[in-house]
Amino acid sequence: MKILLTHIKELVQVREKSIEMLCGDAMKTLPTLENAYLLIEDDLISAYGPMANCPDIEVDQTINLTGKTVLPSWVDSHTHIVYAGNRQQEFVDRINGLSYEEIFNRGGGILNSADKLQNTSEEDLYEQSKVRLEEVMQQGTGAVEIKSGYGLTLESELKMLRVIKKLGANYPVKIKATFLGAHAFPAAYKDNHEAYIDLLIDEMIPTIAREKLADYVDAFLETGYFSVAETERIMQAGQQHGLIAKIHVNQFTAIGGIAVCVKNGALSVDHLEIVTDEDIAVLKNSRTMPVALPTCSYFISIPYTPARKMLDAGLPLALASDFNPGTTPSGNMNFVVATACIKMKMTPEEAINAATINGAYAMGVSEEYGSITVGKKASLIITKPLSSYYEIPYAFASQHIDQVILNGKLI
Ligand code: NIG
Ligand code: FE
């Protein structure tokens, strides 16, 4: 199957060679090609270039994109798309004055979602989750990491991970699964953390690794959740079973978590609403990608990740949605990019690089996603006519996407 896209007004994020990650000043550049063509063969980008060089070949479909912009699909490296029900009541409770922490301390928050998930069948969980996956596909997401972590028992964690696997098998989206059993201590282990850590390390991680249900391991390293030492044990257990760490850290407090994540070779450290100078120094020259989740900050009114400070210090940065029922009930990466520009003072170039190339690094899919490169997956966003790609963050609440192509399939 060959599809030829012609007369593309602007082809964005063109990279002759695949780039692993972009740091600091390099994020300010977003290479584009005006008046371009792009050829898709099966699920791959097989050629692109200026219209003057457009090949005169027989294809199955030609699409004239006069006035329209084409970007690589978004890479969302941090989500919790698989969950049961919603937390709308907590949303209203927060409007009425309760904090996220107060709600958790009353037994709400993550434990509320865990209760709901325990009482939802695997089939129902799949049906609820696929609606959200289909929605983010329409919004231009072509690769997405999905975490477990609302199970908190072996049985329920396995249920979540099987749903994630089934989504990956049924949709033309790249999915990576992360085991987040260390999301919160279940009520039964409130006063016996040691026993829950043992359960995670001795039973859950080995079983999940054996059944090949996860690519990564995560923990909520935070005051009142998992300590630095507990998280380190989980990272090391994961590593022994081939699960690299991607860690929730520095969302509310800075307690030295980033250093221990870097020391243990974490692929990414995510949230980072609170970042110290020491954290920046530790991340510098590491292979760990910092990931900001600006729509979480927006939704629960907490500080935004200090992107300017980090980028000006030469760090890389990725952007992800954090789609989850408690802190970010949206996976719209267009809005994530806009929020990063509006609230974190990232330029459109920096934000788009962060949501494509650097996002791909943060979920280990750089070879296939994140840029317009020959040989990468044909996962593309086709916009409505735009004056420039600046319009995506500028007209932040408008619907700019006309069509989406994922792994060569028109959605
Ligand atoms: O990334 N911070 C930890 N985990 C999620 C929220 C979990 C929840 O409230 O359900 C997050 O924000
Ligand atoms: Fe999260």
C-alpha cells in the first residue's frame, strides 16, 4: 500500500537521521520543509522532500494537502489511561477547598481508583480504556506509555497489564507498559510498608516479568508515598528482571529522589514540579530524561516544572500528558504543548521537540517514532490549514487536526 501526500505547506520535524534526544539550546531548532511531499509505503515513511522532487510513480492514494501542515504524531511517554470510573467527586471537593493530599489522607485519591478497579471486570476495564485511547489517537498521539498502579494486588495489577497489552494488539499505536505497583500503600499495609515492598519485589515483579507484561517499572517517590530507600529497592528489583525504571518524583517535595533515580539508570524522571539546583546538577550529563506534565499542574493547581531553568542549564526535557483520573483527566497532547508554551515559557519549537523526539526517548521508541525520518513509522498529524505551526499553542483551545495517520493507516 502506497500513499503519497503532496503540496504539504510545511512538513515539521524533518530529520535526515534519527536523533536520540535534544538538550538545551538544540531544542530551540525545529527543522521544517516548505511545499513538500511525503511517501508512505505500508506502515513506514519511505521518502519525503520538496515538491519539485516529488516522484512520478503509481500509488494507491494521493492526498493533496495544500495549505496544511504535517507533523510526526505525538509521543506521550507517561499516562495512566487504563482506569475504572472517574474521580469527579474529588474534583468538586477540591473546588470546595480540599487539597489533593487531604483527599488522599481520607482514603480517596489513588486508593479510591484502586477500589473501583478491583470491582471492575477485565472486559469492562478494556471497554472503558479503549474509549480514551481512541480519543487520544484522534488528538494525534501515535505512541503512548501506559502504567498499571490502580490494582495494588497481584491479581488486579495483572488485570490492568493484560488490558494494556490487549490495547497494544488491537490499535495502530505503539504502546509500552509500565508496572506501577508502588503507586500507594494499600490500606492493609498502611502500618507495614516492609511487607508491601516484599510483596512487590518477591511476587509481583517476578510474575509480571515472567509473563512479559511490562517494559518498565515505576514508583511514586514522594513524601507520604514511597521513600528514597524503598524506591531504590524497587528499581533494583526491576532491573534484575529486565525492567528499567521510569519514576514519579519531585511532584510535591524534593527529597533527593532524582539522584537515586539517576544512579540506578532510570530512563526518565517524571513530574519535577519542584526542582533544586542539586537536581539539575545530577541530571546534567546523565542518560535520564526529565519529563514535565504541565496539564497535571494546570488541573490540580500546583507549580509548573521550571522548564526555563532546566533548558537554560543545558538539560533535555520531554512533555507528556499524565492522563489519569485524579490529577489529569485529559490526554490531549496539543493542549500539553500549548500549556508548556503558555505557562512554562517554552517556545513552540522547544515544546514540539519535547513532545516528539524527547518523548520518544523517554519511552524507548526513538528508532520508530518522534520525527519525519525515512524508515520511521508513518504516524502523522495532518492539520487544517494553518498560518504556521505557532497556531497550535497560540489558538490553544481550537481543534487544529484534520486527519491522523497512524502506522500508515488513515484514522
Ligand atoms: O502522576 N502522582 C502520582 N500519580 C498520578 C496521580 C494518581 C492519581 O491521583 O490517581 C500522577 O499525577
Ligand atoms: Fe503519573
